[in-house]
Amino acid sequence: MEHRSDKDWKRTRSHYRIRKRLSGRGTRPRLVVFRSLSHIYVQAVDDETGKTLAAASSVGKTLGLKNGGNLDAAKAVGKEIARRLQENGHQEVVFDRGGYRYHGRIKVLADAAREGGLKF
């Protein structure tokens, strides 16, 4: 696996360690976060079947965001993923921060998903 930077390599190693302990089930999917400089992405994955149950991101025009790499975008994406999961009948998730530290955009997204009605 090729990595762009030392920072990316450290995040990937951290994510591997997290994934040893976490897995999503059909009743409680894994909520995976990926962030780049300009956008934030989140998806709910059932690891037993290998399927994505719901996804949301700051890319595109569905959320009407001008900038996808800030706290407002993370909050909007968090609320959107909560809405989409509840439409599918899921209330509880396992939060996978993707190797990122739990602060900034990651924390805002998680808090917004909780405000939207998800439990984790």
C-alpha cells in the first residue's frame, strides 16, 4: 500500500488498530469517517455483508454547501447521515473515526449525528 506522507501512514496504522476492535453488524452498523482538506465523507457499513447502508458527504449540491472542509459542512453531513440511517430503520451505530483524532470536524460530525437521533 502506497502512502502520500508520513502523516497519512500514521493515520492508516491507527485506523488498522481501531478496526481490530470495531466491526459493524446489521443491527448496529459502523459509521466510517474520511476527511480531506476540502470535503468530509461518512458512510454506514454492515461488515457482515460488506454493504454500505447509507452515505453522506459534503461533495455535490444536495446539502447546498459552499465549502465542504469546515465545521459547518461537518455538522450538515452529520445531520444528513442521521436522517438517512433513521429512514432505513437504524438508531444505533458504532463510530469509526478513521484514525483521525476525535476533535474538530470529526467531533462536530459525531455530535451532529447524535443530535439527529443516532446513538453511539
